Amino acid sequence: MMGDATRVLPEEFLEETGEGICTVQCPAKVAPGLTLEEVLVFARRDKASDVHICSGAPVMFRKAGVLKAVTEERFNGDQIAVMLQAAMPSVKWEQAKLTGDTEYVHAIPGAGRFRMTVTRQRFGWDMAARLVDMEIRTFEQSFMPPSCLGLTKWAQGLVLVAGPAGCGKTSTLATLIEQINLTRDAHIITIENPIEIVYKPKKCQISQRALNVHTLSSASALRAALREDPDIIVVSEMRDLEMIQLAVTAAETGHLVLCTMNTNDASQTVSSLINSFSPNEQPIVRNMVAESLRGVICQQLIPRADGTGLVPAYEVLIVIPAVAALIKTGRARMLNNVMATNKNAGMQLLDYAMLELVNKKIISGQEALRRAIDPKMFAPYAGAAGGDRG
């Protein structure tokens, strides 16, 4: 593995925003022979969330959480290679051939931005594209509980947005950042891999940096950020111990730090944060986290009962003295009890958020049961759609 000292950043590092007038003609249907951009423009019009083009398989779109084929024809590896080579930046195509995989963001003026993952497999080339939202949802449009708004007002501390892969963490993080952008005079620095959503400065000065495009590593970017007079630091994902150490330190030293983590609920998020350190370091880390953590937002995206799309369900942990005491004493597993008994502090367990959606007939009991921490809560609803008891 090459060290940072021997790696070189690309000479071209400016990115398109995806705004403007679309000059790519949207095809009537997806079929072999189309350009990658034509497929992506069609997917945007079709309101897909993801596009999959895999060797030996039909093109597939994910809509409302369900993956379905949109072609009868199966694309072969040569067809996909031609399509990718024609559309990808040459440096990214060369990287994919050299290493077997690469990530980047493909921007189409007027059609937005697409997070691309290109990989080589035994039948040829595969590509997965996530369609990045063209507009940032407002706080009201996000349906986050009102207590989450308070997490954007801290001068310093750590705020975590958690959930499984593909659950909408990036969109939730963007809503929080845009809320700060609209309401505070501050300097925001983001460290992302890659940059998905492009922010327009409103009240804030915003600098966005992408891994392997603008910086050699997230850790070096975070160290540099601490010397750039920031008020808010955003880390798209905390993936390793060094990043976690730096993020916690930044939160302790007078900055508001927002990060995402791939964990399922609030107590697991806190435990994973602390357990990433060695056992002899954990007593000190527990104190640091108890003092610096402001809150955790965990979420799931759940198919609507009427099949029209997805709806988020949120779990919210707000750090009050009782929460801090449990973290300090290594009893994070008991956080659910505190959350259940402190709803007046703005806390919410995921199961209760889903139960409310079931009772409103927004999601089905079966979908809630599949994601529940306590399945018994949804047993009366599991036999029927919406909130009807079976």
C-alpha cells in the first residue's frame, strides 16, 4: 500500500455542480447502445434512487426500495466497458483498470449528480449509481423530530447521524448543514468521500473537500481543518480509529463536529464509538464522549404502505445528565431505558417512531416488524397492511 508521501492528487480537481440546462436527450426506454448519461437521465426522470448495470444482467433500477429490471436484454462486459470508458474521467477509468474498483461523482448539467461505484468482477464490469437529491430538503420536509433542530445550535460538541448503508444519512446530514447555513454566521468545512451534495453559501462560508481529489486522506484533511478557523466540521463518514480520535478531539476543542456512522441504533452507535479504542483507553474516551456528545440521530428508510415511495423513521438520543452518566460508567446498553422515559427531552426510540407510522397507516406492520428492536410491539399489526390490526 503506497503511503501518502508517494501518492499524487489529480491535476484536475474542480467539479461540476449538476446545475444548468440538460442537453442530454432522455431516451424513450433503456436499451443496449445508450450512453451512460442517457441511462442516468432516464433514471432521474423515472424517479429511481439507484441504477445497477452489471455484466450478464439486465439494467436494474431501485424505486421505493425495490430493485426491478428495466430491460429485457442482458448487457455484456464489453458493452459496459465501452459505456463506462466513454463517460468516466480518464483518470478514474485508469484507476478502475489498475485497482479493480473506483468511486467518483458524475455530474450532468441539468440532471444533477450521481455517486458512481465501478467494480470489476468475474463476468466483466459492474456499475452502481446513487442518484443524489437535486435539492436539499428543509428541516420541515425531512420529518425529523423538533429536538433535532436544537443539535444545529451548539457552538461545540459532537453530533452523529447513524443508520445502515443506504438509509438516507447523507440527506439528513445535508438538511442539518443547510439549517446551519441559513441561520448562523459560521465557517463550515466538509470532508467527504466523495462530495455528493453541493452547498451554496448563504450566511456561512463553506469549503468542501473530497478524499483523493482535494486531500490524500480524511485524517490529514481533518488535521488541516483545525488550522483553518472553522466553526463547524463535517465528516461524511468516520471509518477508522484515527478519524474517530480526531473528531472527538475537535469536538472537545471548541468546534461543532457532525459525522455519520454505519450503526443501527443510538446505543450501538455510542458503544461502537467507544469500543473502537483499546480497552485501556476506553475509560478516558468514555469521559470525553460523555462531555462532548450532543446527540445521535439514527434512521431507517421504510417503504410506504401505498407503494409511492419511502418514509424515514428516526431514533433520537439527546445527551442529558442521565445519558452522560451512563456513558461515563460504561452502561451504554441501558440508554434505551433513558430514551424511553425522557420523551419530554426530545428523545425517541426507533420502535415508537415506527409504531406511530403504522398507526397512521403510512407503513405496514410487516415492514415495521422486519426492522423492530422489540418485535413483540408489532405482533398485533404484522398480519395486515397499514395500521389495521390482524
